[in-house]
Amino acid sequence: MEAVVRQADLKRKSVALEDSRDDETMDELLGKYEDVAVRCIKLEHELSDSNRRMTLMESLVKKANEERDVAKDSLKKIQLMPELEEVRGRRARSISPGQEVFL
């Protein structure tokens, strides 16, 4: 009879010990879960910041391309001006090889 009582006591102690181990394991898992959740929130925040910066850069590139196109159009218009056509058609006087130029 004493052996049965001792065995029951040992079984209760082992169950209590297993329960405490389970509680410790559960606490560890919950702590790790909280750490992972916090890390995910930080990464999502960084991702949204990166996306915001990328959108800003894309808009700046688009604006720069538009300004470049406007500048190209302006240069084409300047090149097509009739006054410049006359200047391009004239030839500058060249100096003869034997003459000296006095300024």
C-alpha cells in the first residue's frame, strides 16, 4: 500500500513538474512571439518609409525628365530661328597667309 501511495505522490510531483515546464515553455514561446510581432511591425514601418521615399524619388525623376524635355524643345526652337540661319550661312573672313593682323 505504501508503494502505491509513494507512486501516486511521485506521479503527482512529476505531473506538477511537467506542468511547470509547460508553463515555462509557454512563457518562452509567448515572449518569442511578442519579439517576432514587434520585429514585423518595425519591418512594415521601414517598408512603408522605403516605399514613400521611392515614390518621392520617382516623382523627382519624372519632374526632371519633364524639365529636360522642355529644355530640349526650347533649344530646338532657338536653333530654328531665322536670325540664326543667316549667321550660319555667312562665312567669317579668313586671314590670308601673308597678311599681318593689327589690333
